[in-house]
Amino acid sequence: MITRRNGFLAGGALAVVGAGATYAVVQDMGSLDDYNAAVAVTRATLRQAPEFDGLLRYATLAPSGHNTQPWKFRVEENRIAILPDLARRTPVVDPDDHHLFVSLGCAVENLSLASGARGRSGDIRFDPSDLGSAVFEFSRGEPSPSPLFDAIPGRQSSRSDYDGKPVGTADLRTLTAAAAIPGVDLILITDRPQINRVRELVIAGNSAQMLDSAFVGELRNWIRFSPRQALRTGDGLFSATTGNPVLPAWLGPTFFDIAFKAAAENDKYARQIASSPGIAVFVGEKEDHEHWVLAGRAAQRFALQATVLGLKCAFLNQPVEVSSLRPALANLIGLPDRRPDLVMRYGYGPIMPYSARRPVDQAIPV
């Protein structure tokens, strides 16, 4: 979420530092090529007979708010529990841990698809007595590969402009069918006046968040400005994944504070929504942890099917993060008595650098 103004600022910063220090600055940043090579390893195709760590690696390729990866894995003989990692919460943007539990749903859906494709199908259930964990219980069976499984390494949240090309009716039906999870409704918005109304809510939400210094500070803490910093932490929002320039880690926060302004961010969101042929809104039947996990599963299946179809997706969750805007969004989609869970734009766009992931063993409690 850094604006493109940073390109000018970074160049100016290097000029001020001077030629003698520029080499040290570049060395501190690391190489984008090295970053891409390291991230590609985490997205390698799953072995035919994977160990548990291979299945968990595929689970971690799920999205999460600010790429915090707020999960822990408890591996047992016949099941894997994905538990919330409360140490990786984002309490300002996500005070009730809604996004956290959505992320658990995305991860357990990946785990189920990966395990089924490699011959160990099973069932997903929610366990409220175990910190609200998403549990995958194994059974035996023939491998059940699917296009959604194949799409897991290639799925990404593409925070870029799309080309505006409409998505065909048959593909919209396929997306809807893929995301069909009991307990979750999916509303697809393709009418441009309604999309523009969503845009107004996104901009209103973004404007409110930008006025909140705690929100801005929390976001800044999860941005990774250089390839080396992104690889070292294995988490967070690396600037290159949004098409923005990289900066030395020590310099990035200063220029973030200078360049990250509401007007520029609002212009960016307006442009990106204008380039998107549709908006998907996911709404759970109830407002509880279990249905937030279900919403995550549905959204992940939608994003994976979109990847199969050559589409890109990106979350636009400001209207659900700013609680005062939720009723307007709920009315817009015709579900006035429900809490919308997720907003996602989709369309045809470029491949961006992929986000890093932490090693699996860091998410397994000792």
C-alpha cells in the first residue's frame, strides 16, 4: 500500500546519500532476483507422497491480513489442527480477530485440497473448544487431484491495475460454483453503478483509516521495504508485490510517512476498481468464528478458481473493517441484516512478485 511517489523519493535518497555510500545501500536491500528465487522454492509443486511439512507448506500459501500468517499447526496421527496465533494479531485493523479466523479458513482449504490430491482425503471441521481451530481429519482414499489444488502455488493477491475486460457468464458461473460453501453467500457485482458504489465505500473506509494514526502505525510495522528484509522476516507486505519500488529497510519507514497520503491512496483504489470488471462479496450466515472460517474457505476457493481461469484477485476490505460502513455494504448487496465478511475485486491482470512465507517449522508449537 505504498504509493508510487516512493520511486522519486528513493532516487532522491540515493542521490543525497552520495555515490560512495550507494553501494552499501544497495547491498543492504538485497537482490529482487534472489528474493524471487527463494520465494519460488516455497511454491514448488508438492511431492507425490508428501510428508506433513509438505502439506503444511501448501496450507501456508493461503492469504492473510497484512500477510501476518497468524496460524499454528498441531500435527497428530490422523489430523492437523490449525490454531490462531494470537501473537500475530493486528488489533487495530482487526480488533475482533475476524480476518484472523478468515485466514485459518483459507489455510485449511488449501490443506484439504493438497491432502486430497495426494491420496489422503478427509473432512474439515471447526473446534470451538480448541481456541477456535480449523481441523482437517484424514481418511484414506484414491488421490483426487483438482484444478484448484494445481492453482495453489500460483494464487496471489494482485494489488495492481487490471485490464477491464469483462468476465464471461460461463466463467462467473464456474467461480460461483467453486465458492459454494454451506453457510456462506457469495454476491457477484458486475453492474458498473453498483461497482462505483462499492468504490465509494472503499474510499470512505480508506479515508477513515488513514486518519487513524494507530492504523497507519500498525500497517507500517507490517511493510517490508527491501528484498532482504522480506526474506528475513518471511511475512508482511513487501513493497515490490504491489508494484512499488524497493527501499533499504532502515530508510523505508521514513519515506512511508512522507509518501503514504490519503489522496494518493484513494486515487489508486478508484483507478484499480475502475479497471476491475467485478466485485465479489462473501457473507456468512452468522457472525461468529466458525462462519468466519467458512467465509475464508469460500473466498480461497473463489481465488483458486479465478487463478485457474487466468484471473487475478485482490481484497478491498475497508467497508468491512470500518464497522460504520458495514450496514451500507449489507444494504447494497441485499442482505441488510447480515455482516459482510470479505470484499474482493477480480479481473485480468499481470503477475506480480509473490509474497514470502515463513518456514513451516516456525508455525509448529514446540
